[in-house]
Amino acid sequence: MEITNRCNLACSFCHQGKRPKAFITPAEFDHMLCQIGDFTDHLALHLLGEPLLHPDLALLLASCHAHHKLVNLTTNATLLPHTRGTLLASPALRQLNISLHSFENAKDSAALHAYLDEVFDFIREAREKSVVYISLRLWNLQDTGDIPEGEHNLQLLRRLESFFALPVNIAAGLTPGQGIRLAPKVFLSQEMEFDWPHGLTTEHGSRGYCRGLRDHIGILVNGTVVPCCLDAEGDIPLGNIHRQPLREILDGDRARNMREGFSRHRIIEDLCRRCTYRKRFSPPAGLEDNPRPIPRDS
């Protein structure tokens, strides 16, 4: 669920959205939570944008708690000093994902260390006062996982090793798509950078599989339901949660055709054919022979 598509940064790896910038209102958010109902107990308050920018973040987290939803929140961490109290006081917050690769100015060593100081201060307090999981995320490492690309990552990894008093070289233990434990409830993962599918001219075939619409969907800040978090422009609008029940949207022809297509390794939508991220998924054994829509009681 995207609570805002505004961001205080313009990272090179992030899709620079063309949609009108907006913040969801607490009333709109509460309506969405009512619509979601028992579909899931877990929400990721992110698609595009920086969620810590939202002026009513505390109210939104309180609504999540009232609706018995656990929250995973992804942030560039630059606003942690201003929102630390709100985050640590929220019983709804389950996991905070910190995108360390958001700090791109490798030439400014002092600014990088100041940024990491704030991240470490948050981690220290979170470990003392909260049960929240913290996932530190990093990419742009070489395929071997042995040597980070650039001085930025070298400095960052050395600081992590020092802060957590690690006896080993972190990079040597990193494998794309997997994480390593730095401390209780604190993890570091690395992944290779991907291309957003919007506007790409290259298609990657009509055969493949994706977990979109099977174990997750996306809801944009204006209520548009999309099949996954890579549809950052709403190129595949399945419906709007403010105008249709979510069950009706997910039972619609477009969503059903996509879901059953994935089950048969058939890529229906143009956006999906341009997406390289789907190549990371392997279907469960036998899935292609047993296409099933989302159960009605899910």
C-alpha cells in the first residue's frame, strides 16, 4: 500500500514516477484497511515514495494496529531522526527495511558517515526498546559477492563490520537474494539492481512466471489496485478500491486472466513481458498444471 508517492530523494536506481504526487488521507487509508479485511495480516507501506514523509504517519500506523495489521516499511532512512519516536512507539511495525544504497554520494565521506550514525542510533535504540526486525538492504555489489563496487560500498561495509563488531568480511558472506544475520533481529541482504519495466522497448518473451496476484498485490496512493509493486505507473489498473470491493477487483477478468496465465507460464500483459524481475521467480512444482484463482475465503 502506497501511502505517498512523494520522495525527498531522486535516486538513480528508482523509477521517477509521472503520476500526480499525493499523500493518502487517514480516512482513505482506513477505508482501504476495511476493504482489505482478512485478505492479509501483513502490509508493506511502500511502492514508490518515501513513507516517512507522510505527515500523518503516526495515525496511519495506529489504524494498522486497530485493524490488526502488521507493517513492513521501506525507507531511505534520511528522515529517521524525525520519525524515530513514532516508529518505535508503534505496535503495528513489524519490520523496517532500510535501503542503504539510497545514499549515493560516494564522494562525500563525511555525509555518508553522518547518515550511518543516524541509522546506527536508530538500530541501537530499537534493539533496546522494540521488537521490530531491521533489514538493511544493499545492492550494486559485483556478481561474485566478494568485492563491492566503489568506495561508497567499501566505507559502508567497513562501518557495519565495526558497529556490529563482526570478525569476518561481510561481503564474502553475501549472496544475491539472501541475507546474513548481523545481530539479533538485524539482517543485511544484497541484491542485484533491476530495471523498471515502464517505457522499456525490449520484451523478454511471453513465457514465464510471477508471484504477482498470487501472494501479493499493490495499491497506489489514489486507490488503484495493480498486480505487483513494479507497476509503479498503474499500467495494469485492475480497479479502484475506493469504487469497488477488493474481492470484486481480484475476481475481475483482467486479474483472473493474468493469474491463470502465470499458472500456465503464459505472460499476458505487455508490462509483464518487459519485466526482468519475474525471471527471479520459479513456480512451485506442478503449478502450471493446476491453475487456481485466489481462494474466496482467503
